[in-house]
Amino acid sequence: MRLRNKITAIFILLTGLLQTAVFIFIYYFAQQYTENEFYLRLRQRATIAAQAYSTQDEVDIDIYEDIRIRHLQTLPDENEVIYELSPDGTLPLSEIDHNLPESFINVILSEEYAEFKRGSSYYTGLLYDDGKKGAFIVILSARDVYGAGKLENLRNILFGAFFISLIFISVLGQYYATQALSPIARITRKVNSIRAENLYTRLDSVNAKDELAELTRTFNNMLDRLQISFDLQNNFINHASHELRNPLTAILGQTEIAQAKERSVEEYRNALKKVELEASRLDTLVNGLLKLAKTDFDSKGLVVDIIRVDQIIIEIMEDLDIAIPENKVKLYFEDLPEDERQLTVSGSETLLKVALSNILENACKFSNNKGVTLKILTDDSHILLTIRDEGVGIPTDELKNIFEPFYRGSNVRNVEGFGFGLPLAYRIITLHNGEIRVSSQVNKGTIVKIKLPYMTIS
Amino acid sequence: MKRVLIPTDFTIKSLQLLDYAILNYPKEQLAIVLVSGYRIKESLWDMRNFSEQREINKLCSEEFTKSKRTFLREHRDVIDRLNIHLFSGHNMFAFKNFLKQNDIKEGIITESQFLSYEQPNTFDPSHLMKSCLEKTIEIPLTTDKSYNRSQVSVSTIYNL
């Protein structure tokens, strides 16, 4: 079922139910009112009949009869029965109309008045005793033809109104649903028209704050990300091809030169050394690429341990002191929490080491071994690592690309590197449900902030 | 001590500019003032009962306050003070008075519309900062730097 029809159906159903409830309410009270009104009329007539019966004077009887016939008129199927009570206040059983229920008679005797309805006939009973003629019961019955007619009329009107309003509601519901969903249909058409070749197309932005505007913005953001991803894919192929080709060209050049003519052993050795250098560069590059590729596997493939982040950092520092002895990394561990669980992360020790050492090595490398600081803090759910250097920095408008493989800042082309240290670190941190954020200013330095969720086992 | 003015829209991402204060003023003790433009309602009642601190408390979400506190802990060796003020004036004269009152001459702003000012009655004071401060550093932040994984697709490695 299409969403439009579903909305219309729900709209009709809800309105129909509400209307039915209201109409039943109206009909019920109209019926109650009509019945009460008719009982009141019967009661008045019964009272008049009782008064006429009880009077001794023939003239009075004539007057009562005259009032009844002239002013009160006769009701349809009106029937008036008077039963005299025996002196002990009981009604002789032989006199009772056995069609009437016993409870009705009992209520008349006890309450002096009772009402009763059978089919379309209404009965009222009145116990009358004015002390002149003795107690007697007047039972008056009649059919409320006019009331029933009025109620039938009301019923027909309500049914008519219900069906007509249902038609209106369904037309309006259909129209409203179409109107409400038309932006979605528009978005669907537009999104369907977007292909790889026109990925720059965006949905018309709306300034409203409703859900549809949010949907449009979400789609546009998704398209932005897709476009970035497409662009990067192209850039990546270019960069990677370039990086792989450079050492290969050098190797081919060296071998070609070496083979061009007969050379001395020393010359061959030199050529081989150069080939070895380029091959080892290629090896580093390919290893790096493999590492980068491996981290894309899902976390099921990783060896997961419980790791203390401060311990990892100390181990990385030991390695770093060997690799870059002149480094000036300062560790600030003053804010370590008392509870060591707040320093433990569940994840791959090897990968986290690779990520953090890449970032620290970068900090040392691009700051020419000026001061680098590393601070560890914890908050109520995360371990926060802040690494700050005073190096060459990254142009701020290039920050958005630094996590892309092979991307290298425009100001560090002279520094050796391949441009996959940060992308790898980024992948590893993301894999551990962490976040990484870089702020940088050219020639002033860089601040890298890493946020890793700590384990919450009790 | 260097007093630096930084605009804020009371979102966590606006606190990213604080890192740039640290980077741009190395080796200096900083007193950072976060500022947001704020339109006071023009009824007499609102003007009489306006309390800057109360409005600031309303505007600061729990996450914002938490991030601000974390930032202070991260950089407590260089950050001396971190206050928030609302600028409720309309023009440059009022803003100059605000700067004079707080003794601020330098500030950091974003180049594009990085901050969104979605909180009611707030507005971006960056243009006033640019015109009235003696020195402003513009940072071209355009997107949130919280990257998601889909942006880096390693599958392209195999396309070489």
C-alpha cells in the first residue's frame, strides 16, 4: 500500500470513528430526552385521570373529560386502566392485567409512581389516594409515535451526515496526503536523476526547520560525502600510481644505465646500491599499503586485548627514543585517574601502537624535533590524548584531506614520507570507536586530539 | 597575560577555535573570552530583569560545559581564565565599549560561516570583531573535523 493511501485510510478511519462516537452520543441523549418527555406527558394525563376518577361530582368529571379531549388530545393507542386497592392497601390478584410485570406493580405500590416500556408502548403507573374514594392505581399506556418519528428522522440525518462527511474526508484526506508527500516525491525524482556523472547536483535547499528540510539537508550532506569520496578515489589512484612509479622508474633507469656498456665492479656495485635503495623504498611503500588495507577488515578479524593506554605510550616512547634519539617528547601524566580501569581500552595493541606512534613520529618529524607534548586525561567515559607540537603545521584549508591516503600537505613536500601515517592512525582510532581531531596552523604547530572510550566493566 | 576574544555559538564544535588560540599564542598565558551576540527582548520587563549569567547558563548545554571544562584541564598550563560573555549591543560603538570594558585587543574568528547560532536570540559577532579588534586571526574552518570512516575507502588500493 502506498504511503499516501495509508495516510488517507488512517485519516478516514480516525475521523470516522470519532464521528461515530459523537453521533452515537447525540442519538443516545436525544432518545433519552424524548422518552423522558413522553413519560412526563403520560404522568400528567395519569394524574388528571386519577383526579377525575376520585371526584364525586359529575360536573367535575365532565370538566376533566372536556380538558382531556380538548387540550390534551388522545395519544396513539392510549389505554387507561384504574385498579382500586382493597382496604388493606393490596391489589387483588384477579384484577391485575397479567401482561404487566409484577415488579412494575410493586414499584407503583412502594414508590407511588413507576415507568415501564414494552416494545413501542410506554406505561406509567400512579398510586392515588386523596382520602375520599380510597386508594387506587391508574395505569396509563400509549405509543410515542411522534417521538419515534423524530428519532427516526434524527437517525436518518446522522447516517446521511456520516456518509457525506466520509466522502468529503476521503477526498480531503487524499488531497492533504498528496500535498504533504509531494516534497518527498520531488526529492525521490531528483535523487533518482543523480548519477556518477552529475554527482555535483544537489537538492534544492529549504530554510525551514521541518523534517523534510532535514531530509533534504541529510541527502545533500550525503551527496557531499559521496562526491568527496569519488574525488578522493580519483586522487588516490593518481597519488598512489605516482608514488609507486617513482622508485620503479629509478630502478629501471639504474639497470638500463648499468647495462648500456661494460662497467667496472665498483660501478656495478654503486648501481646495485641505488637499486637496493629504491627497492627498499618501494618495499616500505607496499608494506604501508598492505597495513592500510588490512585495517579495513572488520573488527572481528582483530586480536582484541585489554590494553592500558599509558603503558602503550611508554612502550612507544622507548621505541621512539631508539628511532629518533633527538626527540623532545614530554609526557604529562599528572592527571591520570586513580582507577586504572579508566585507562584501559579494549582493542588491538599492535594497531593502537601503530596509530599512536605514527602520530608521535609525525609530530617529531614535522617539528624538526622541537618540543612535543603528550597529555592524558580522562572524563566520565573517554580517555583523552592531546598531542601538541610546534612544527611546520598544516595549512588549515588542507586539514580536511589529511586523513586521505597519500595526501601530503603542500608545505611538507621536502620532508620524506608517503602520506599514509595519519590515514592509518585515523582508521585504527575509528576501529576502536574513537575520534581523532586535528587543529593546525602553518609554522605555529599542530594539536591532535584523540578520544578513546575506556572499558566500563565493573 | 594575553586576552583573546573568540566567538561561540554554544556548540562543541565552536570550542575548536580554542585550540587555535593555543597554537597562535604559544608560550603565553591566555585569558580567553568566549563571546556570543545576544538580542535582549525590547519589553521593559525583559530589559529590567536581564541577567547575563542566567542567560549564559540557559544557553550552555551540559555537553558544552563538559567540553569547556575538559579543554581547561587539557591546557591548564597555558589557559589562565576562560569566561563567557554576551554582547547585547547593536553597533560598532557598543562593541568597542565592550572590548574596552574587557580590555581585549585580539581575537580569533572563522573565515566562513562555520558557526551556526541556532540558539534563540543569539547572533554572530564575528563581523564586529573583524572591524573593531586591533588584530583578528581568521581560521578557514568550513566543516566539522569529526571524520567518518566512509570518507576513506581503502578498497581503492586494489584499483592500482
